[in-house]
Amino acid sequence: MTSIRRTLSLSLLSIGLVTGLVTAALSFWAATDEAEELFDAQMAQMARLTDQLAPAGPLTHFKTPAEFEWTPAHPYEKQLSYRIVDASGTVLIASPSFPKQIDAPPGTTSGYRNLDVNGTQWRLFTLAEPTGQRYIQVSQDYRMRRELGVKIAMSNTLPILIFLGLFGLTIWWLIGRSLRPLVTVSHEVATRGSDHLEPLALQQIPDEIDGLVRALNALLARLQQSFERERRFTADASHELRTPLAALQIHCENLYQDLDDSESRISCAQMLKGISWMNRMVEQLLQLSRLDPQARLPDTTQVNLNKLCRDVIDDQIGFAIARNIDLGLSAPDRPLSLQGSAFYLSLMLRNLIDNALRYTPSGGEVTLTLESVDNHIVMSVIDSGPGLNDEQKMHVFERFYRLGPNGTGSGLGLSIVRLITQLHQARITLLERRDGQTGLVARVDFAPELPDDSGTEVQS
């Protein structure tokens, strides 16, 4: 994923870094070149000053170099030395620090020279007197020249390098501050859910994203209206259908009692079966209309799961007896409880048990188990039905998905179960029985922390 902040920062920092480094390099080169010029001028000035101070006559009254008692005032003073030689190359006078390895050939000419004496680089300047009888020579160690040149150059370059660091930090901070409204808008949009579709009320929106915020607010308004229309339509339609369906079922039951013809009674029984299926679908549509718009549980309490499981078993026992199925409960003696909605948890269990009862053949068994595993609560509905293959497990939580054309369910029960597990931050897993019998285990794990996914898992 591309980051605007990273792209802008890298682009601007690259441009600034290249520009700064080129400027620093040019500044360094110019400073060292100017330092070389300055040192050469200093050598020439010292030679002329020595020439002016030296007497015009013979230098016999000057002390020889060995007679000097000289203490340098600065370490760099030894690196700059002078001597006076005659036309024959004889040294007339020299400072103690003048390198004795440098020969003074006769007929020395004026100007600058670079000398290599025993691996040491020297810079030598020679000044010839107008008479041609004497020559003043000034020498300087190249190491000292380079050292001083680098120091002078660094004094000019270091502020540029410091500026580059401050420039980079400033660019990073300014870009982050300028893009903060985008991060805020992203956070605000991420927190929106089906029950929280209010417009984005953000302050100081930049002109560049003002149109985006307005478009998002318009989209949120349309989504809110659409969700409200869907919820209201589903609730109203389901509610209105309950009364005529109940009346139709009563009339069909009366008609079934009055019919004597076996074929007519079979047809009427099929009508009653279809009406019963429609009643169940309408009831589940009403349940979905209450669940869909919710991103979180409206009210939660501490739910006693032992009592909840017993109540659900009591509600479903009649249906189990009618289908000749053994319905049982396995729960610990100590009470287990969790924070949640008793109504939705009971609705979840009813749908799981109802689904198991409908697909378990006559004479089979359905067991609801409640247990604590690794400090979290696990509820399982175990049946002895035909089970599910891998493809069916992938689609069974989809709305209106039914197991074949002869399925007795409406295709909404497990969709409701999945929504309720999501609301309780739980995970539902479909497993095969491990006792060697056919059947399905619908296991719901209520863990303290679960990854943010669909809340369902399918295993074989």
C-alpha cells in the first residue's frame, strides 16, 4: 500500500539531500581551494617580510641555526619556516624548523614548488632578490596545509550538514501535520457501522479533501436511509404476514379434519407443511431485522448459562418428542456465566438445536453441552444426523442456503447464529463427531480475545 506521507517525504528529502550534498561538496572544494590560496599568499608574505627585515650586507653578524634558542608559540609555527641562501646555494640563515633535507641548488628561481623529501610532501616558495645574490625560501608541510584546509572547509560545510538533518525532520513533521486530517477522516470512517452512520463532523478540513468528506457524508446518509428502509420493510412485511399465515394455517387444519379422501388429505398436509415453513421463515426474518442494524449488543448482563441452557431445552423438548429424538443437556454442577444478552444467546441456542433436530433422523439424539475449557466457556450442539461435507460447510452460514431441494429449514437459522456470535465476540466451529458416529458438532467458543474476522470457522 502506497503512503502519501512516505512518498512525499522520500521525494522531498531526496531532493533536499542531493541538493544539500552537492552544495556541501562544492562548498568543501571551494573552501579547501581558498585555503590553499591563503597559505600560498601567507608564504609569499613571509618571504617578503623576511627580505625586508634582513640587512642588505653580509649576514656574518647573524647567529647560525645551531645557536638559536627558540620556543615555538604555537604548534603550527614549526610547520612554517624560512631560510636565506646565496647564489651558490649556501645557507646563510635558516629557522630551526626548516627541513634540512631540502637542498638549495645554485641559481634557484622564484616561484612555488612541491617537493617530496623522504616521503614527506613540502610546499616551497622561493623569492629572489633583485640583485640575484640572495634567495629567501619559505617551506610548509603539506600535512599541516591539508589539516588546516579541511578544518576551514568543515567549518563552512558543517552548518549545511546540520541544516540537512533539521530540514529532514521539519519536512517529516510538516507533511505529517498536513496529512493529519486524512488520518482523522480515515479513523472516523473506520468507526462507522450500520448503527452509526452520522455525518463526519470534522473541523478545519483542507480544501483538497473537503469534496471527499462531503461525498462520504452523502454516502453515509444514503446508506442510513437504505438500511432503515430495509429494516422497516422486513419488519413490517414479516409482521403483516404473521396474521394471514396463522389464519391460513387454522383453515387448512380445519379442512384437513373435514377431508375424507386420502389424496386430498395428503395435498392438504403438504399445504400445512408449506405454511409451517413460511411461518418459521417470517419469524426468523423478524429476528434478522432486529440483528442486522446492530454493530454491538444494545444491553448486556451477567447471563447464567446453566439456567439458559435448561430453559432452551425445555422449549425444544416438545419438538424433539414429536420427531422421536432424544434431546439432552450436559452441563457442570457449578454455574457458568458470561457478559452478554440472554435473549440473543437463547435465540442462538434455539436455532442451533432446531437445526440439529430438523436434520437428525427419527430415533437419533441431540445433545447440548456446556463446559469450561482453558478458562473460557464452550457450548456445543452435537447431533447424530448425516453431517456436512466440506462444500456445505463453506456455504451453510449464508442466508437462504438450504441443504438440497428437500431441506426443511428456511436457510436463515445459521445466519442468525453467526450474527449473534459476532455480537458476543465468539467463534462458531463446525466439526465432525470424534466418537466414530455420523453427525455434526456446532461448537461456540466464548474467548476473552478473538481475532477480528467473520466469527466462524469450518473444520473437518
